[in-house]
Amino acid sequence: MPASTVVGSLTFTNLGPLTTTFTAPAACYTPTSIGLAPTRQPGAVYYESTCASQGYKAGTCLPAGSIMDDNFAQTTATYEQYFSPGVVCPDTWTTVGVAARQGEGTAISATGLFAPTEFITRPPPQNPGWNVAMQNLAISETVVACCPSGYTAPVFGGRCYSNMPQSLYTATTGCIYLGNSPPVSVTFVYNGTTATGIGAAPGGGYTTQIEPLDEDSLESFTGITVMPMVTMYHRAEDLQGVPSSSPSTTTASTTPSPQSTNVGAKLNIMGGDGTMGAPLTVWAGVAMLGAILFGAA
């Protein structure tokens, strides 16, 4: 499991082991909550049809989904939830990022979501959840992020999204989440150096606001549906008994994410069709940080 329980404003919470394939009810594969995302930032939910949806309901669609939802609904704490040991992505999900720490002082090998091309030469403006999860790796530990097949992993992590026609958003108003406190300056380690960015004030929480929408205001938006991102932490001994050869073996597949690239070591991690994955983390806390900073729930 991760090296520390608390990192910055995030509290890492173990939801327990995930060592067998979780198959969601059939209804989970049909999007029921459609939001709006800016066309210039298609992975960020800006408006939701109601303030009750919050866009990240796991429910029965993920193991321990009700716990995930309860934690995410809180406004006084920010959680980084994960399953450990976790060795199997949910059924039909795909691996979108892998990172591994071999030993004390050794570089972390990273692929996919954990090594986005956007921030090779410059640090991100905020500390992404995937960077926190990667930096919190214990020695000889691997972390893997998973998304449903057909969904994309945003460059900042947080959740998996799929865009769809804007016409599927039928509400005439939109709910937006606003932080109760202004962003604060924070420092964090990125690529081995200390970076300065923005973060949410501890305990600031958020409020909601309903805004009217018309055809003109909708022109710059696209439809979006989201699912919590699932990540897994494991060590080599956790993989004993799990088949090591399968046609599904992947090296942190970035499909369908055009914003990531595979770099670093090739790791023997498999997808979510009953084959090997890694410990599952749901990035509810990071999703909320995005909501507070950018109005993107």
C-alpha cells in the first residue's frame, strides 16, 4: 500500500483488496448522467444537469462504490481512495497508466497517465492526483490507473470521461461547483524538483450555483459523461497465482487517451477482462480539487 496515509491535503484510504474480477451490473454501461464540458477542455465537467448528480457516483458500478460516494460527498476532507492489494481491473476496463518504484533513491518508471507529454519540460499548474499517487509509492511497489473501455484519462487524472453529442444534455439550466475559499499557493515535488502551483485551501469546501443556459451559451460546450478513475497499488508477491501470460497483457495502454504517451519500462500489467491489473485508486479527492479550482466537477 502507499508509503504515507496523508500527503498534503489528501488522505489515502484503503478500500480493501481487489483480487478477483469485478463485473458491474449491465445498467452501469449506459450513461445516465450527461454534463457539459468546454470544447477547449473536453475532459472537464463544467455544468451538470442537477446539483445532486455530482457526476462521480460509483454506486454499484464499482466495488465499495457506496463508500467512495460517501467520501466524495464530504466537503471537509479530500480522499485518495484505493484498493490494496489490487491485481485485477474491473471487467471491460483498460489500463491507462502504470508507475513503479524499484528501490530507495531509484527513479520511478512511468507510462501513460503517469507520464503525460504536456509536462515534460514544465511542471503542471497544480499537483495532479497521479503525481501524488506516484510519489507516494513504497519501495518495490507498482501503481496502476484504470478507465472503462472507450473512456479517456484526462491529463490531470481525477476521473475517466467520454464525450458525446451536446444534444443529449436536455436541461435548460446547469449546476456549477464553486470553491468557498480562493486558491492558495502550494509547493510540490515534480520530476525530482520542487514546483510551485495552486491548490485548494484546506477545509474550504464548495457551494453550488444554478445558471440558465440558452443556445448561444451552449455553443462552446460538448456533452460529457464521467466515471471515477480506478487505480491499484501492489507488490510482486501480490501477483502470485495470477496468470502472467494473456493476450490482454498491456503496458499502460493510453487508448483512447491522445494526451498521454508510453515511456519508461515495460511492465507486465493486464487489462480489466479478468486479467491482471494493479491496486485500484479512485481519484475522488482530485476530482473535487478540480471542481474547487476550475469549476470542473
